[in-house]
Amino acid sequence: MVAEIDEKLIAEVDANHINSLDDLEQDQAIKCVVSLHGRKINFRAKDMDEAMQYAEESKGIDYTEEEDRKLVRKLDWYILPLVVALMSCQLMDKTTNSYASIMGLKDDLKMVGDQYSWVGSSFYFGYLFAQFPINYLLQRFPLSKTLGIVVFIWGVILMCHAACYSYAPFIVCRVLLGCCEASMDPAYILLTSQYWKKSEHFMRTGIWFGFQGFGTILGAGISYGLATHKDSYSLPAWRLLYIITGVITIFLAIISIFHVPDIPTKAWFLNEREKMIVVDRIRDNQQGFKTKAFKLYQVKEAFLDTKTYLLFVYFFTYGLANGGFNNFGSILLHEDFGFSSTTALLMNMPGGAIDIIFPPIFSYLDIYVLHSRMAVAEITTGISLTGICMLAFCDKKAPRLVGYYCFYVATVTFAILASNVSSNVAGYTKKIIVNAVFLIGYATGNICGPQTFITSQGPSYYGAKTAMVVGFTTAFIVIGIMWAMDFFENKKRDKIKAELGEKYVKVENSEFLDLTDKENPEFRYSL
């Protein structure tokens, strides 16, 4: 149940006609919401979302379907290409190890035993440790500017890899790189929830995450070109690989700082009417753009929410396989499948193509056929699980290679679960905490993944493959549990609302009060 706060409890403020939060004292109570579970929540000016000043003006704004489609196309073309480019860089930067490992890296740095495995894991130690600090920075400071500065720093660190002549400084560079790259996924999950409606989240997340595959293709192509002409350079080819990818990253970081707005109402490419339409479009998301207030009660709610831990488990299982493939993919293709070192580099390309093509295909399956992204997630996880079983247990090369490429379909599942956080976690502080927790799970999996590749088990690495089978089986179960929880919670909320009848009253602009998904009686989970 939602109600206006009693006038005796607060100063008289007509919250439905707030034009600017600057007009109010920051501690002045202006609204009260009563959740469907009976808890009363008072809200003050400092709790409001940054979109509130547009909320009243945009309410009831009249615009045509053609205007809506035109605006969505504009958002897609102005925002997504640069996001796609940076995400491609992220995966290309992460997988440089896999390429460099068969281009002389291990020999030049005199790596022995399991030292190369720790090169892969060390990146994710940095990624793990940086999650809570980086998410806090993304809340407190302008989103795009913060991300752009961090990306610039990571480009510099990437180039520093080429200056390493021993194992220790190389490991330091990997840890620092992980700290910087920890910013990407949470920033773009937040950005997706700001610009697009819930029904559009899966497709957009699928595009920006799936197009990491272009990074795989580009990285493999650059590596192949450097490897085949290695005698033409004054530096070892693997060092040039880090320099080239670092320069590309720095270039895109500079563009990102100036091009991508921090929130839609500050978008340089939108006029005032379009900004109001953006605000009106996201009302159904039941979450606004951003609030800088860090709310401890939302931290508590995040850690008491069962789905936070289910997300952690899923992303751990994904990271377990991902960490192995990112660092040992080229080695498997070379040693286990028997391809030459240069051909193994090229054989990474089909995986990148799968990353690009499959997310939009399965998004259309969700939109036009199944109408449930979690059902799609079960299908794609089933495909990945089948593929890993083929890779682990088949004797013939052809089905094992098919199984190897089936892993890449898991990109679709990652995109669905990431879009699930965009759509189904409300409350800005709660969202950044959940972002941090699930990405810690992802980082932990990526740390453990390379350690399952035990040198004495090469070239088949049967232990690592078995670990992946167990991981994807667990993921399949976790996704089913999450879907069931959201389905029955929606049914429960609809029932309570129906029983309240006329007693149920919705406060205008409540979607911009920075309510959590558990507090907001209007919130329904996307299935």
C-alpha cells in the first residue's frame, strides 16, 4: 500500500510539483510509502533520484509510437557503439594472455610449473578486491567520467605489460589491470537501467556484452598478424600485442569521457522534449537514474536477499569456465586439438562470432516466442552444459571441437543474468551492492578456473573439464530457482494489491523515490 505522508508529521510540501530538489531542504520529509508488507518508509529530498526534477514535467507527456521508436534508435546509435567498442577492448585485453602464451610470453618471462595459471588468476584478484570501491565511486561521482578515467588508466597499465622482463612485475600489472577492468560491467549495467525500459534490457545487454566477441576476433587477428611476421620487429611479438591493445584502449577512453552522458537528462544529443520522454519511458522500470545518497538499509536488504547469493553462485560457475577458456583456450586448441600455434590463434575467431550473433537471436526468441528471458537462460545454459560434456567425454576431435564452441553460448546467459540485475534490482545503493557481490562471484570463479588446469593433466586437462561440467549443472539449477522465486513473488504481490482494493493508493512519481524492489508495491519482477 502506498500513501501520502500525514501533514501533521512533516512540513507542508506539494511533492507532486517539485521542479528542483534545490527548492527543498535536504532533510525535509516530503513523502511516505507503505510497502505491501506494511512497512512505512519516509522520504526526504536527499533521497530523491536525480530524475525527479523532470518527473512532474514528463508525467502524461503525449508522444507517438513513431517518436518513441525514433528516440530508442537515437539512444541505440549514440550510446551502444562506444559501449560495444569498450567492451570489445575489455575482452581483447583480458585474452591477450591466451594469445601471448603461445607467442613466447612464457619462455621470455621464464614461467615454470603453475606460474602461468597464476597469471590468469592474479587479474581477478584485482577485479575482486576493487568491486566494492569501484561501485561506490560509480555512485558518488559522474558515471561516464569516472569510467572513462579508469579505462584510460587501464590502457596505460596494459602497455606497461610490454616493459616487464620478469615474472613479478608482470603479475603486479595483471592485478592492477583487474582493478581497473572491474569498473566496466557494473557501469554498463547501471547505464542500461538508466536509458532503456525493462523489456529492452536483455537485447541491449546482449549487444554490449555479446560484442565482446568482436574483441576476440580482433585480438586473434592482431595476434595472428604479429605472430606470422614476428621476425620483422625489433620487439618480441607478444610485447607489441600489449602495446597495440593499450593504445586502442586509451583512444576509446578519451572518446568515452566526452561522448557518453552521465545520466540521460544531461545527454548532449537529446533535446528537452526527448529528455522528458526518456524519463517517462522508464517509469515502468520503477527505478530512476541515480541518487548519490549511500543508504545503509539498502546494503542490509541486499545482503538479506536470497537472490543476491544465487547470483553469486551462478556467476561463480560461469567464471570458473570463463577463467579457463580465457587463459587456456589457445593452449587447448594447440595442445589438445593439435592445431599449430598460429592456426590455434585463428580458431578463437568462431567463438567471437558466436558471442556476437547469438545474444540478439535469443533476445528475439524471448520477445516474440517465449516471453521469458529466464526460460531462454535455461535453454542457453543447457546448450553450454551439453557442449562441455562433449568436450570432456567425447573421444573424437569433431564433437569435442563443437563442444568447445558451445561454451560461448554461455555469453547469452551472462547477458540475461546481467540484464536481470538491471531490471529486477531496484534502489541505487542496493543495485551497486548486488553488482559488487555477483561480480565478486564472477571474479572468484575466474581465479579458480585457471587453477583447475593442472600441468600434469595436460594436454587434455580432464580435471578442468569435469569442473566445468559440475559448474554448468549447478548454474542450470540456480537459474530455475531464481525464476520460480520471481514468479511466485509477482503472484503474491498481485494478490495483496487485489485484496486491498480501493485502500491501495499510488503516490505520484513514486518510481523516482529510490525505492528498493522489496519496498515498492508497484514493482514486478521481469521473468
